[in-house]
Amino acid sequence: MTHEHDKSADDIGRRAKRMKNARDNPGPSPLRGIGTFGMIGWAIAVPTVGGAFLGHWLDRVAPQEFSWTIALILGGVVLGGLIAWGWVTKEGTGE
């Protein structure tokens, strides 16, 4: 009987330790994924739209053989991608 009592006490101790560990170190929230998705979207959208507006203005003020709008939209997408990549890398490492 003592052996069974020791076994159940050990089980209770292990369960309590797991519960404490789960409480102290919660996993990532599902809402965090939605927030990350939104942040990545904004990080790409804002420079792209900004490039479109600036390019449209430059097309009127300083016309060239190429389209400033298209060039700056592409530049905005690249810049936004770099910003998003840096943000995701920073979030992934937990800094």
C-alpha cells in the first residue's frame, strides 16, 4: 500500500510541476498571430501607398520617360518587405 501511496504522491507532484510551468510560461496566444499578420500587412501597405502618392506627384511635377508611380510602388513594396522581414525576425528571436 505504501508503494501505491508513494506513486500517487509522485504523480501529483509531477502534475503540479507541469501546471506551474504551464502557468508561468504560457504559449503564444492565437491573437498574437492575427496581430502579426496585421503588422506585416501594414508594414508593406504603408510604404507602397506612400510610394504611389509620391510617384503620382512626381509624374506631374517632373515627368520622365519612365513612370515614377510604378517605380515608387515597386520601391515601396521592397521597402515594406524589408521592414516586415526585420519585424518578423525580431519577433521570432524574442528580442
